Amino acid sequence: LPDGILLVTGPTGSGKTTTLYACLNVINKPDRKIITVEDPVEYLLSGINQVQVKEDIGMTFAAALRAILRQAPNIIMIGEIRDLETASIAINASLTGHLVFSTLHTNDAP
């Protein structure tokens, strides 16, 4: 399985998360460790560990990603990259042997 990052971009309601779930369903195999961090978890996926962000107790996207990386996953799905710290962790993970899937909220492109 290759490493790297795949970003799905678009406005609210355009199917970004649905697209990521479809991708994860295709590559989900018993020998692959897949962990997601989401806000909220929108669909339950069999065989995939899913973590929900809970910012009021400090479980941010960035905090969850740091914890997830200690568990040596093959594949990480980040529900949405919302800040610089999360983006930095995602890029570093993709450069160190992980396959990272995520979304960016965008309304248009120049």
C-alpha cells in the first residue's frame, strides 16, 4: 500500500466525507490498521477504529492524531483539516509511511 496524502475538497454538502468513507471501504482489509478521527463520526465502519473529537476535554484533531500515530496505523482518515497544527501532523504522517485521507472545506478555487 503506498503512503502519501489524499485530500477531498469542496463546499458543505458536496460529498467529501462520503467519498472518503467509500475509499476506506474499498481498501479496508483485515491486515490493514485503519484509524479515523472525526467530528462527528458520521457512519460506523466495520473493522475500522473511529475516534470522535471532543474539544471540551482537549481531544482536538491534533491531539487525537498524536495519539493515533503512537498506535502505528497503516491508514489514517482525518475528517477535516481545520488548523495549521492538524495540517502539519497530517503532512508529516504522510511523509513517514502512512496513507492519510482528509478533507478541506473550500467554496471555490481561483
